[in-house]
Amino acid sequence: MERIEANGISISFKRSGEGPPLVLLHGAEADHAMFDAFAARLAPHFTVIAYDQRDSGATRNPAGRCGLGELADDLSALIAALGFERAHVFGTSFGGAIAQVAAVRHSARIDRLVLASTFRVGVSVASINPDGFPRFAELRAKLPESLPAFAEYFFPPSYIASQPQALGIFTGNKRDAGQRERRGAVLAQPIAISLADIKAPTLVLAGREDRLIPPAHTLSLAREIAAARTAVIDGVGHVGTIQDPAAVAGQVIAFLKSKTPKDIVEENDHGGIQGGSGLSL
């Protein structure tokens, strides 16, 4: 692990690989370690930065409450502090909400954007999943006794049965009471953005078996983002980067290395490749 000071906090992060920078934003219950297997698949192609957000992992920050805006500012400051002008950004679940805000507030820092198994900023998570979320909240309040049922919102039961060590994402959480309270209050802080203001080429990615954030809701984000692409991974639940890191990495690598309409225009302007890209947008 490395550490760097940015935006008034001490950010802990893990760096691997080489190539264009790609920053990974973890979910609400996790820290950078949720990306260990995923980052290993990406490292042959990118300089991968997996960092701990405020009140997560080994990052150290003031005890005051913050919202998605401050977390997006942290991301932008981290990219700059690491010496990069801009970076690709992958955000999953809660991390995807941070990434949406960063792509609007700090567009100059975002190269390409991947939003995975996430929800639209400004929409109540309870309203997204009105049938499942009350039960999810009830189980969360009863952890660790409720862990087996709680985990099924993140992973299909068959995966939990074959890979029980995956539950370490929940049992390994070392947040104290203050950190848990502040993390739980982030989404209550008011913020409004227009996804139409996202200019970065964007991939919206969902697991077909996601019980926490319905895939249809995640994919609906693409309708508000110009020329966004979508992909669905069969058999995968909410935490695809752990359940099937190879499949998620395959989608991410293909997207980040593909040509976009903007690339084609720039190549044409410089006397490069002529004609259409052949991409499905």
C-alpha cells in the first residue's frame, strides 16, 4: 500500500501494472481490497489505482460528515496528486455514484468512465428496489447474525455456497461506529447533477442476477448519457468484480481500448483512419 495527501485527507491506495491510469472506486461496504483479483486482470493493460475512500480501509480523514461532492473532489485531487492529467475511472455501486458526480464536476480529470451495478445520483435507493430494500436494511441492522441472507443481495446463492470466503468483504470490515455513521449519511447530503453533462465516453455495466440494484435501473443511466454503451454479464450478481473478475475485466478492457466516435473524428482531422468505427453504441 502507498499513501498520498490530497484534498486535505491522507489517501491509502494500491498501485499495480503499467499503461494509461485507471482508478477504481469501491462500494459502500468495502475498501480497495474488493478489487484485488479484478486489478490483477487489468494490470497488464493499465496502471491500476485502487484506493480507500473516506472512512474506509487505511485512509485517514477528518471526522466531519461529507457527501458525494466531497468524495468526487477526493477522486479528482487523487488523480492530480499522482501526477496524472486525467484517468479512466471505474466505479461500482456506491463508487459508481461518486464517479457520476466526478464526471460532471471534474470532467477534465476523467478520460473514460465505467459505471457498474450502480444507481442514479439523486434517486433514493429504497425507491429503486421497493420490494427488496426494506428487507436488506433489516438484515444489515442485524449483522453479523444475518450475514448469510444479507450476502445474497450481493452474490447469487450458488456462488456463496461454492465460495464462502467471499463473505470476507463484510466480516473483514474494520470501520468504527463513527466511520459507519458517516458512511451511512453520505447519500442523505443533498446533491443534484445532470447525467447529460457527462462528456466522457461511458460504459454502463450490470450483472443480470443483481438483487440489490435492479439491472434495468443501472442500464437506464445510459439513456441520459450521450452515446453511452451498455453491457450485461449473465450469471453475475451485484459484486461482479469478486464473483467473476475475468468477465468484468474483459468488458472494461474492450471498452477502454475501443475507438469512440470522438477518436474517429480526431484521426480523420489528423489524416488517419477514414470511415465508420463499426462500433455498437
